[in-house]
Amino acid sequence: MSDWSLYMIRDGHGCLYTGISTDVTRRLTEHTSGMGARALRGKGPLELVFQLQVGGHSQALRLEYLLKRWPKWRKEALLRGECQLPELQ
């Protein structure tokens, strides 16, 4: 089983993109080069602002799904350490 990470990238417009990967450094390089998610193409500079190792693929997918539905103000609170991700069973 690979260790999966949940990550957030801030684009040049201040928007937050959420994703999962087993290699966040490689994934950020792909996003920066334009080979990653279409949502980030042409929106640089890109900055990795959050990374959390979460364990298995299933848990990573569930946390990504949850975080993508949070409003921006709540994601910003997570980045500032004012709130936490819920524990998943």
C-alpha cells in the first residue's frame, strides 16, 4: 500500500486547488509545467500551501472529496491552523 497525500496549491489568482498524490513534488512539477490538472494551466505562479500524508488511497479520496466542498474561507482557516480536517474511519 502506498502512502497518499492530500495537498492544496494556490494559483496566481489566489484560488486554491485540492488534489491527492503519492508524490506531491512530482505532481507539483506536472502542474507547473502545464501537464497536470487543466484547472491550473496558465494560472501560475503555483505555490504548494498544504500537504498532509493521509495513508491509503480510499482515505485520500474521501478527504479530497470533503475538502473540495468546503468554502474558501474554511480552507483558508485550515491553512492558518484555525480548524482541522475531520477524522475518518
